[in-house]
Amino acid sequence: MAILKDTKAAITTKTFDKNVLDQKTSNIYEALSIIAKRSVQINAEIKKELVDKLEEFATYTDSLEEVFENKEQIEVSKFYEKMPKPHAIAIEEWLNDRIYYRNTLSEE
């Protein structure tokens, strides 16, 4: 996934200067709305990729007694747990001008 390979997003919580975040829009709420929408998109992409990878390890049994511990499945899960969160990736993209946005109200 290109999003995860190119990102230098923070894994831990990071404080950002409000003036830097709203510099492009001159409105902090508009900037946060754009970042939030991108974060939802990133989360959906990550979730789809994770589900696809975990489907490879799926075993369908009728009994609850048979629970298999699959090392590869655990490693995949751990990898996704250690990744930067979608909002951190979205903020990093916003600050590096990798999010396209437009204000439809100003175009009228």
C-alpha cells in the first residue's frame, strides 16, 4: 500500500501549531474537516487491506473447540497495530500538500 510505505507520520501523539494547520484555508475548522475526511478514507483503505490479508488465514469450522493460533496471522495483526493511525497519516499528507481539496462555495 503506497500510503503506508511513503508515510513519515508520527506513531505517537504529536502537537501541531494551529497556524500551520490552517495556513492553506485560513479556517481551522475547514482544515480539520478536510483532514478528518482524508483520515476516514485512509482508515477504509487500511481496513480493506487488513481484512483481505486475514482472509488468507481464515479457517471455517463449526466447532468452537478448534481454535488455531497462526503465527503469520499474529504477525500481520501486530504490524497493523504498530502503524501510524489514519489521522496522523492524514495530517502528514496535509502538511506536505498531498491532499487535493477545493471549496465549492467559493467557486460559485
